[in-house]
Amino acid sequence: MSITTETARTDVDLKNLDRFYIGGEWVKPSTTATFDVHDPSTEELFLTVAEAQEADVARAAAAARAAFDDGPWPRMTHAERAGYLRAIGEGFRKRLGEASQIWPRESGVLYSLAQSELAGIPDVWDFYADQAESFPFEEPMAPTAGGSFGMLVREPVGVVAAIIPWNGPSAQIAFKVAPALIAGCTVVLKAAPDGPGVAYLVAEIAESVGLPPGVLNVVTADREASEALVRDPRIDKVSFTGSTAAGRKIASIMGDRIGRYTLELGGKSAAVVLDDADIASASAELSGSECFLSGQVCASLTRIVVSRKRHDELLESLASTFAQVRVGDAFDTQSQMGPLVAQRQRERVLDYIARGKADGATLATGGGRPADLDRGWFVEPTVFGNVDNASAIAQDEIFGPVLCVIPVEDEAAAVRTANDTIYGLNASVFTEDVEKARAVGRQLRSGTVGHNAFRMDFGMAFGGFKQSGVGREGGREGLLPYLETKTMILDAVPQDFQA
């Protein structure tokens, strides 16, 4: 039975939305500028938060710099820092109800999915806390050019600007801030204007567990102030998730002063459907995974590459399956896909749909607003067939529920077509033969390759080839970008290493 969405939506108890969390205090902004956040399902106002200006991000950078240079945080043991991470994780666990309210009302993700997905966020904080005992922050090495004892010491990179998107802020905060903190870094967390709520929630948790002043600072800013943060010489490293266009700018700025950066950028990911694949199963998986966040996921499998002889069969199956998806309010239990984040994003997606039709692709289903929804930023599940891989809908990241089926002559052409993109974030191979999945997968220039499914695994590592990014997030690989490696060559073995 469907719930009433009015009952499902509850109040969110976030305080100090008119302020920033800087230096361990809730400080007043430099201006009265604000961001309004609207619920994508209803278009009603959800939150209003302070908008940071250049002066505000500079204040945050100064607080983080002072905390790193003069504060206790980098001088604590890893075990001491781990205690704070576990406390933050537990604090998030206690506030899962609020976090599960915030995410759908900012991005349009289904409430049911928000509840299940966010339940795992505390485990990320615990995982990085565990690295205090298991990660080789000091590792003995045999010297090869003189000296009696050598070791590699992995030290914090310094002050980190963690710049997160609106579509998955809880996970992005965890996978950026937790490894940075266990490493000994201090952080300026910059939230997106469309998704600031959980950043405030994490700031409240950090305050409640007694995180030392300046270790975590939280602001919400748009492009101009965000660029000022990246340019600030007190920032040693930028960890950014967002568009490739913004990533290019960040890389250029940081490259000018040899600053460190990790970039998780856009994607136009390919699903290679081989001739032995089960078409019905492939269609169900591809259409089902595209429902998550209404396709507003950088790793979405939106380019579906299939042999010409199986194109029509796959197109018909995909169109039939995707057309049956029930689109509706993110808090309605009968909904299988929610809205897009904002009106501007809806207009962007509809513009790409119009371009696809104009370029001669076959619109098999969707293409507009669901007939029964007269408010909210909704778009029908949409499938195009006979798509030219050189066309805009095949090459540009649309960030909406639009699938493109691209016909090719054979398996070799499928691999070439899948790789014919500036991106390389995600991919999948659909086949009944695991050996073939491995062989084809090894040929795909992609940071992740799944088999018969949409896959992402931050527990292993996540990131992209080519213009989909630089570096990796998640797992032990995700800790490395927050560390600098120091080589030490000594004349004797330190007492700690005597056994």
C-alpha cells in the first residue's frame, strides 16, 4: 500500500543554517546572501542556507591552516584520530532518519533508497578508523644506496578542500573527509548549493564529538567562491567530485602551483551487450539501474552498445521495460523513479531529447513529462535506438533517465565504440561467458568494469580513466591521495622497529 507522502515527510532539525561552521564555531557570514533549496517532487521550499563569499572561504581556509600548522590534530596518533572517526560514524548512525529526509528533498532520490543506502555510511567512517591499526603509515624498507635502516613514512598532505556534489553528499563526505582525517589532514568541506543539508548535519556531529577547532570547516558556495577556495595558497590539496569542465579548471589552477588534487569527474559509460547475452535480463538490469537518482549518476550505463543483428530486439525490450517504470514523488512507496534535482536540469535533459530526435535517432519510449504529474521536475524514462555514436546524446553526459542504444557490426567494433569517448568512468559487459567478460572488460578503458550489471564498489576503489578523473576514492586506495611519502635513511634501527 502506498504511504501518504505528507506523512513520510517529517521535519529536519538542522540548526545554524544561516551560518558556517569554521574554527569549531558557528560564525556569521560576510553577507546576507542565501541559497534556497526546493523539494524536487513538490517544488516547495525545503531549506534556506547561507551563501559563502570569498571572504568566508578564506576564513575557513585560514582556520584549517592554523589547525594543521599549530593544532593538535596532525600530532595525534592515528589511534587517537580513529576515536573521533568512530564517534562521527556513530553520530551519523543516530541521525540516519534526518539524513534520509534530506537526500530525497534535495536531489529527488527515492526515500526508500535513501534509507537503505545511507545505512552503510557509518561503516565508511569505521573502515577508515580501522586503518589506524592496519595501514602501513611507517614501513621499514631495506636501503639500496647506503645507510643501515630505511623506512617509508606516509604523512598527511596538509589542508584539504573537499568539494562535493549534490547528488550523493553523505557518501562523498565520508569518502573524502574520513580518509583525510585519519591521515592527519584538516579539511574545508564545500557543499553544493543544491545539496547542503547533510554537510550541516555532519558539522553538528563533528561539534558534538569535540573535534578540535579548525579540523573540519563547512561552507556552502557557488562557483566564484569555490574557485577562490581552490586558488587559496593555504589549500594543499583539492578533492573534487563533479563535472569534467570544472575538473579541468581545478587541475589548471592546482597545476600552476603544483598543488595536489583528486578528481572524480563525468562519465558516459558503456554497456557492451554481446551476442550471447540474455536480452531480457540485460534490459531489466539496465533500465532498473537507471532509475537510481533518475539517472543523475556519473557512472550510469547510458551508452548501450550491441551488434546490429540484436539491436532491434534489445531496443524493443528496453523500451518495454523502461516504459513500465512508475515515476512519482520520492516519498511514495509505489514510485520506482523520482524527479530530477531542479528545473534547470529538467530543461537540460529535455533539450538533449530534442537534439536526439533532430539527429535522427529512434525515440522508442518517453521523451517528456509523465502525463499524471503536473508539478515537480519529472522526466519520463526515455530510450533512443539507432543512435550514432558521434551524436550529442551518445557523447555528452546528460545526467538524466535517457538511454542510447548504439548498433555496431561485431565484438571488435563494440570495444572500439565503447572506448570512443573522452570519458572512462564505468562500463559493463553483458555475456553468459565469464572468460569473455574478462577478456572484453580488459580492453575497455574504464575505471570500473562490471559483468551483467551496473557496478560501483567504493570498498575496492572508484575513479576514472581519461577525462573521467585523476586518482581513486574508497578503500585503501582512497587513503593514498591524502598522504605524502617521505623516505628516511638512518644509521641505526630505531627502537620501535627492534623485534
